[in-house]
Amino acid sequence: MIHSVVTKTISIFTLSILFQKKVELMIVPDVMVDTALDAGNSFDEFHGRKVLDFDWGLANLEFSTSENFGIDPDIKIVMVNGTGGVASGDIAATEPDAGTLVHEVGHSFARLADEYWYSGNDYEGSYSYRTTNVSDEPLGLPWSHWLGYDDPYTGVVSAFEGAGYHETGLFRPSEHSMMRALPISIP
């Protein structure tokens, strides 16, 4: 099912998935299990919850080795029997869930920032924060040419406060998007 959703959602891209050995993953704090990429969940202080993690160096090695066989993926995905997802550089790692997959590919392929926030975390403006989908400047938005467009999935494009982990001071283009909240609905 995930394969058909991924094909439907991002069919124009090459999709390469590394499958790990099937193992039972017990959710134990800060314990990695014996999988192909030493995957597991560990506690992350910043997010205040357990996050998916694995050996990124080994994953990069596996992907670079595949290039020796003529496989040069535009999108690199590591699918694990874990909980949640994470992206770093050009690799997205995800649990077997289409919504999480689309969110993490948003980071790794499209370089989109998270649009959710943590209560009480205010952006103070000590540095410039501008990405494709998050900005500290509500009048100079990177998406200003889309203002007013009514997208059937995310709503009217505008400047909504609360993004990039900050409750105030940063703006995002839509009320609802794959970078803001999970689960998302994939048509």
C-alpha cells in the first residue's frame, strides 16, 4: 500500500528504498537494535521525545555503493521498523507510514523546514530565518507570488504565525500542510 501511495504522490522522482532486516523493535529509551543500519529510537532533548535514529554514515555508504550499479536516486529513503521519521542532508528516514514519508521527503528533497512549533518558544529575531516555507519577514515572504491562492489541500496561502519550532515571530504559508502536522491526508 505504501508503495502505491508513494508512486502516486511522487511518481516523477526516482525512489530508492533501503529495506532493513525484519526485527522486532522494542521501544526502549536510547537503545539501538541490531538492524542493517543500527536503527532504533533515542530520546532527543530538543524535541522532548524519542526520535528515530540510525547510522547515517552507513546509509550514505550504501547509497553511494548503489551508484556503482547505475542507481542514482533523486530521493533517498530509509524505511525502518521504528516510530516517526527524521531527515538529514539528502536522506529521509521514516516508519512505514505515507504521511511521515511525505513530511521527511519534504525536508530531504525539497529542503522545507518544519512548520510546527512548541508553546512558549518565541523567535527573538537574533538571526535571519528564511527558507522556502518559513520566514521571519511577513512582508517579504518567499511565497508572496502565491498569496491568496486557495489550495484544495492546504487552504488559502497567506502568512500564518507559528513555524520553525517557534510559536511567534516566524511565518508559514498555509494553515494546514505536510510540514506542520501529521497525519496528513494523501489523495
